[in-house]
Amino acid sequence: MRLHRLFVGLSIPKETKQNIARATLPLPALFPTGRFIAPEQWHATLSFLPDQSGDDIRKILIVLEETARAFPPQNVFFDKIVLGPLDRAPTMIWALGNKITSYEMGKIKEFLGKGFGDAGVRAHGENPHHFIAHITLACSNGNIVVPPEYIFPSLEAEFTAPTLELFESVKENGKREYIPLTSFDFTDGAS
């Protein structure tokens, strides 16, 4: 039986990706050991769902539909480029969501976590009360070290996410690809 490596998140509009890409232009030269993720692969992850079966996917879709019905379209704002994770030695470069975005996305993550738990679906991720909204821009196998004089570029990337998305992470030609599988419109209880 094939197991699927899935995750739930928000897609990022093309214009927002272009804005972030402009702000990150100098980064690859400064971090040559980083594996920079192509902008078309960027997303804001809410929940990781590793090793899911076909039966699990049916349950996941029900939880996603219920979650999207419970929340309005999400106003999302990324305002910094930082090294992440913030609580340990950094191995990534992130576009960081502001506190309001992290709080609002944390509420969705909490709702998803309860739904997955009730449905018997195993999800992985940090505590929704300490959720930090971010977009992973680059990864490294080791710690990322910043030159002491370097100041990350400022960032103003704002958009409204109309849908909750289910993605699959697949490895092709030695690289991870994130494939959108389906989406559910946020409706805030409207039918």
C-alpha cells in the first residue's frame, strides 16, 4: 500500500511570490550551502500529515471541508525574512508572518488538529498556541550562519487566502515537489 506524505496549507498568489522573490534576490550568494526553494513551490504550511493511506485521505478531506466552512478567507501578512526555526539552531530561511497572521493561522491549525484527532488521522506539528506563520524559502543540511554584518531585507507581502489547500510532497529527480491536490473555499459558516 502506497502511503502519502501530505500537508495542509495556504497557497500564495503569484504577485506575492514575485514580491518575496525580489526581496530575497541577494540571499543565494550569501548562503551558498542553502537549497533555495523555487517560488512556485512556496506555501504557508498549517499541518504535516505524514504516511497517510487512501482511507486516511478520505477522512482528511472531510476535516478540511469542515475547517474551511468554519473560517473566513484569511488575510495574511509576511513582514520579515529570518532564520528559522526560531527556537533552535537555524537550518532554514523563512518569510515570517506577523503576530496577527500567526495567531489567526494558529486558530485554524488548532481546529484542524482537533478534527484530525477526532477522525483518527495522525498529524505532526508544533503546538498551535505557539504557531509561527512562515514560508520556507531555503533549507540547509547544517546550521545556517549569517555574516555578522548582514541585515536581512525588509518585506511587505500581504494577500488574502481564499482557500485551504491539501498538498502532497513527492520526491522527483532527487528534489521535493509540492503538488496541490485539492482546495476548499473558506466560507465562515456561509453556505
